[in-house]
Amino acid sequence: MPTQPECAVPDLTTARQAPLLRFESLLREHAADIEAWFRAQWRATPPPFYGSVDLRNAGFKLAPVDTNLFPAGFNNLNPAFEPLCIQALQAAFERVMPTACGVLLIPENHTRNQFYLENVAVLTELIHNAGYRVHVGSLRDDLHEPETLPLASGRELVLHPIQRTADGHVRIDGFTPCLVLLNNDLSGGRPALLENLGQPVIPPLGVGWSSRLKTQHFTQYNAVGAEFGELLGIDPWWVTPMFRNCGSVNFKEHEGEDCVARNVELLLEDIRAKYKQYNVTEEPFVIVKADAGTYGMGVMTVKSGDELRHLNRKTRKKMSATKEGREVDAVIIQEGVPTLERVDGDGELPGGPAEPVVYMIDHYVVGGFYRVNAGRSTQENLNAPGARFKQLAFAEPGVHPHHGGEADCHTNRFYAYGVVARLALLAAAREIAHVHAAEPSVTVAQPVEAA
Amino acid sequence: MPTQPECAVPDLTTARQAPLLRFESLLREHAADIEAWFRAQWRATPPPFYGSVDLRNAGFKLAPVDTNLFPAGFNNLNPAFEPLCIQALQAAFERVMPTACGVLLIPENHTRNQFYLENVAVLTELIHNAGYRVHVGSLRDDLHEPETLPLASGRELVLHPIQRTADGHVRIDGFTPCLVLLNNDLSGGRPALLENLGQPVIPPLGVGWSSRLKTQHFTQYNAVGAEFGELLGIDPWWVTPMFRNCGSVNFKEHEGEDCVARNVELLLEDIRAKYKQYNVTEEPFVIVKADAGTYGMGVMTVKSGDELRHLNRKTRKKMSATKEGREVDAVIIQEGVPTLERVDGDGELPGGPAEPVVYMIDHYVVGGFYRVNAGRSTQENLNAPGARFKQLAFAEPGVHPHHGGEADCHTNRFYAYGVVARLALLAAAREIAHVHAAEPSVTVAQPVEAA
């Protein structure tokens, strides 16, 4: 604190290459109003336990394109932010379970993904360091005894089979948790083991991808964006990706394609109108993706309705199923936001287009990383791990703006990320509130409130 | 988080020179119990808004020797912990004032102390970066217009004269706060300007040094230490400095000195018994200090009762008045805890004995620093700024233990500091609860509670 942070970006070329966003100056000038507004929002609607948001920064707009309520990249965060994560976890747990107790963390089943396992190990460590007992329980059918997985980082992860007691509680050998924390997005459906449980399940089963729809999220987000636009006196489009949807779609059976094609055309027209209004010279494009999709699966970039009418077999197949073989029966047709963020190569891996992913615990921003994919264009989904894919931790957590600095100095860039990511988190909070209204039996986290 | 922190102390020799404390291993092993215990304590008694605690690490014991509810060294913290401070401030403000509003920060009056002014500037910046409007209002009688003070760091501090409205609210020109945050320890008395105010005053006037007594704090601390000792199955003495007191004392008039001398002897006997029990070979000593003293004033090291009976004129004078000329009419006779912490010289300043000072906001540890004084012995008060005095920021905030590491690796050393400092913070919380019980009109912060 004795010295002002400098407006330099040591390991990123992005912040300097991006044109100065009028939006970032606005955020900096109105930080007190924005923070007061967020505080009022969290009092009205409790924040999710945690979340991560994929952003796209086009220079002329900064918008979320996906919001994950089961964040899977804690291992990609800057280790320097560990205390920040721990403090936020303590606040989050205090809100959902005021009495002290133990946590059962339930991860995804795909235990061969080393990166994901590192995420689970880091998350477990953070919860442990926050002062809670924590064990990892697996939903895998084939797990009958504890299994120890050695990880590349030198860590070990012990997966325990979960038992359900006669009185409707889950436990593992020697440990009965008082809270179940899901890091499994339930793409495979709501597990019977966790239905009508004696312990609270956070986040609630109803926001897993077996129930959740991206169109619902972005419907909530539209409202949040409009309220935020009103607060700052800006066009909500600056922070909002437009979208459209059709009813049911089956690419394999050629069903509903016409509707998708028509809506792609309508959305492209809307984007063209906005580009004209703001003198944007980019070529409009649209992202079509599974409405309940995740892990970057079932996503395509489209520049005309006709492309939908002439899908080849490979694309049909790609668009027909998502994680765990789940069939795609609906899609979201979302405004494509080009990314002008770019990270340079580092000798080991080539540079490429990048998109920021912001991590939040409770209503606190705790860091993030750039997803860089040298094999993709600025108009494509970058979440396609492979040889030319890397993640680069943010140098700063984005907790506050730098009032003395240039609008696009990295501190302010990260703050802008944090603000827009929290808008998406707020939309997710409203989704969860709807789930709670529909399933009153589930545990309701308390809003941010002094009394 | 991908890599484990190493057990190395880059810029401190202390952690390696200190003998491995069995206590630190215990804390690491019982971290989950300790954190659960603290959570229960904060639910029962709300934490102070902020605080700093001076610790002394003797190797055979680690104890607080002073607890400050108006911390004056935010400028000495590691700038890397700024996000941690901001997050904790957000949590603290949410607890004391759920609705969004502005803060009036009231600092000490001594505006010639550059170090203190930097503290005020940093604190203001942190509150601002936490998303609150904040202005600095001065209690100085001679201030009739805003005064801008340029600081060595390049910062500027603007002091505003405070007005009180007819309906009992304070304001400055163009700004009516909804909360008054005191960074003034009220050694000079309770200011009439702030009595029976329409806005909450945090911390309450009743815990200023015009009302607070160290003996009251350490009475509360005795109870906290005993409860903590029971939790861990350890002798509370490991974390508790014994103390005694007399009634009124007037060193200038030679009144009450016999009582002090007698109690020094009794306390020395108690210390000798404890040293014998634990095979401690150090020479016992006692600290006599003003019961309402602060800023390291009115403090002496004593090794026999006789020393009290033969005070010279200079010492009498030193022990007769403390900050702002306040007369000393009572003292605390406290077990001296030698410090075996030492920081090496750095070319610019010589090395010397060091004591850790831990900073907390709400119930969160947010960092700290070593107070190093080359001109003092390991048995003396180190809080005597001068040419051979420096402060060295902690390399880690002490938020969590390092479960894989050596017991005295620096992460665990800092965690131990954080635990004992929070014990003192809890004692202060209980003091504040007493003040609230006595002055029901003052605003009561809410305990840490989900509901």
C-alpha cells in the first residue's frame, strides 16, 4: 500500500493492445455507486456459494458468455491470492452454515482429467485452510473403497464412496458432514443419492446442468444488464450479449434447424444494427450452443442462417451431444462477441486469442485467468483444451479500481472484469432464488445482511 | 496454489532462529478445532471493526502485550495484502451498516507525525477502494477550513473541519456520512462533538483510552486464554501474560509506589514459579505501564520491587504522563515476555530485537509487521520510534497454517501470530460488549451469523 501500483502489464500484451474502453473509465469514476448497488443486490438476493464467468472483451463491449456454478479451475488461479480465497470461503461458509462443521465435496466423475483433479485438490486444500474439515466423496458407481489418486503437482486426492443413512444423510467412513458442496455440474442428471437430503446441498441440485438452461441464465442477465445500464446511464448492450432461442431442436434428426437458421438471421440483423450505431467494423457472428451444455462442448460459430441449413455430418454429430453423452434438445443462439484480448507466446507455447475467466466466492472476486488458445480465431469458443491451449493466471485479483491510473491500466482492466463477472453472478443468484422458490425444502442461503 | 509454499524466510532471520515451538505444532494439528471455536466466539460476541495486537514471542510462550482498537500502522502492511484488506473491510462494513452509505474517518490530531498521516491516507484509500465514499474529518479546534497535507509517499490528505447539525448529526461541507469511523484513541477525552450522535460511531466512544483500561482488557484476556487453554489442553500461561494492579498511583507525588513495588515482587515470584515449571532459564522481569497508556509512552522494565522504591526524577517524570499530557493515575504490572525474535540489519539500519504486530479487520487477519528496535534489549518495550527503529512487513498474512511444512516454517509462525492475536481481539470484543451493555444507546454491531 505504500506505493501506487504501476500501470504496466508485465506478462500480458492484452491490456495494452486493447483500445481504451470508455466503459473502464466509467467504472472507475462510478466505483462507489457500483459497489453500493452490488451491496443492495446481494441484500436482496444471496450470492451463489461460488462461480466462474467466461468474459469476452471486444473493446466496444465487455460481456459474459458463460456462467459456471461449479467452477473447475481453482488450480489456475494465482497462488498469491490463496489468502483472499480462504477469507472469502470463510465468509461464504459463515453465511450458509453458521455452526461449525465438516464439508463433503462432491467432484465430477471423470477422474482421468488430471487438470480437473488438480482443481479438486486445490479447492479441498483451500477449504481445509479456511479451517473446515473436508473430505471428497465420489458419485462414481464403481467406487466401493477409498481410492487415492497421486497428482502431477505432488498432491494426493482421496476419493471416498458415499453412503446414505436410513434417515437420509450422506456420510463416508468415519465422517458425517453437515454440508454437501457440489463441484459436479450434474450434467448426468440429479443423483438419487442426494435427493431430499438431511444436510444442505450447495449449490442446490436444481441449478445443475440437468435442470439449468443458458437461456434462463441470460434472461435473468438481460434484466441485470438493463438495471446496471440504467445505473451508469449506458446502453446495456455494452455488457450484454443478445440472444434468441427456438423450442426443441434435434440436429441429428434435422429437426428444428429452420427455426435456428431463421433466428440466427434475425440476431445477425440486430447485431448489424448495433454495430452500425457504434461504428463497429467487425463482421457480425453468432454462437449456437447447447442450452444445457458445458465444458465447451456443443458450440459452433455461425455467420449466416444458411450455414445451419447445410450442416455436414461431423458438425451434426458435434452439436448433438454434450458432456457425458447428454443429448442436445435445445440451443441458445447468442450474439458472438469477438475477443481482442491476446496473450503473447512464451517460448513454450505460441500466443493466441485469450478470454478472461473470473472466479468468485460468495460475492467476492478472488482472481481469474486468461484462457489462451493459439489454435482458434478471435470469433471462436476458446474452451477447447489441446496442445495449443493454456491458462494464464491474472496478475491481480480485480478487487478494486486504480483511481490514479490510466483507464486501461491492468488494475482497472481487472476491475472491469470483476464488475461484469459479478453482473453474471447476480443473474445466477436470481436463477438460484427461482429454484429455491420452486423447491422450498432446499436450504436457502441467507442474504448479505447485518441483522 | 499449484505449488506448496516453501519453508524458507527470505528476509527474516527470526523464524529460523526461534526454537521450534511445540505450541506451533499444536496449532497446526488443531487448526480446524481452533477455527470452529473462533467461529462460535464471533457468533456470541461481534468482533471489533478493526484492531492491532502487539505480540511477544519468547519461544516458551507467545502472548499479546497490547491491543489497539485504533490501529495506526496500515501503511506498514505488505502492499500485496491490499485486496485482503479491502475484502475484509467490505465484510466489516456490511456487518455494521447493511445499507450503502458514506464514511467519516476521524484520525488523531497530531498532524505532524508523517508516519501516522500515511496510515490515515492508506486507510482512506482502502475504504475508498472497498467501494465507499470516505472523507477525513478532524477534531482539531484550530481547523476552520479544509487543510491539504502533502505526504512523503506522494499522497495527499485533506482534513475537513467537522460540523454538528441541530438534529445531532456530524457532517462536513457537501457530505453527510452515515457512519463515523474512529482512528483516534480518545486519549484526550470523549469529544462532545461525538456524544449522542445520530450516526453510529465505530468503535464506540467508550473504548477510547479516556475510558479503557489495560487491566480490564487483560482481565477479559485471562478468561479467553483459559478457555483456549482448555480447548487445546495446554497451560493458558503459554499465551497469557500474568498481571497485577494497584489502586491509584501518582509517581510524581510518590503515592502508591509501595503497592506497586509489592505487587512487582509478587508477580516476579509467580513468574519464577512458571519458569521453574518449564525449565526456563531467562531472568524474570516485569513491565510497569500506564493503565490507560498508549503510543508506547509511560512504560518501564523492572526486575525488582526495590527499583520502584528508588525511582530517579527522570523516570518519575516519564511515568507520570502519557499521550497528550494525560496524567497517569493507575498502572498495570504485567509479566515481561522477552522477545527472541530478531531481524537482521539491512545495510541501511542495524538489526535488533523484533516483535510482531498483527492487523485484523473484523474477525479476519489481514497481515502485520515486525517492529524492530536496534536500540533496545529483548526485555524492553520496542515501540520507541527513533533512528534505530524500523517496521518490516510480514511476507505472509498468517491466514492459514501450512499443513505439510515444518512446525516453525514461516507460514505456521505467521498462523500462530494470527491465532494469538485473535485471542486478544476476542478479549477486546468482550470489552466492547460491556461498553454496549453500559451504554445501550450506542450502535451495536451484529454478531457473525447467517440469520
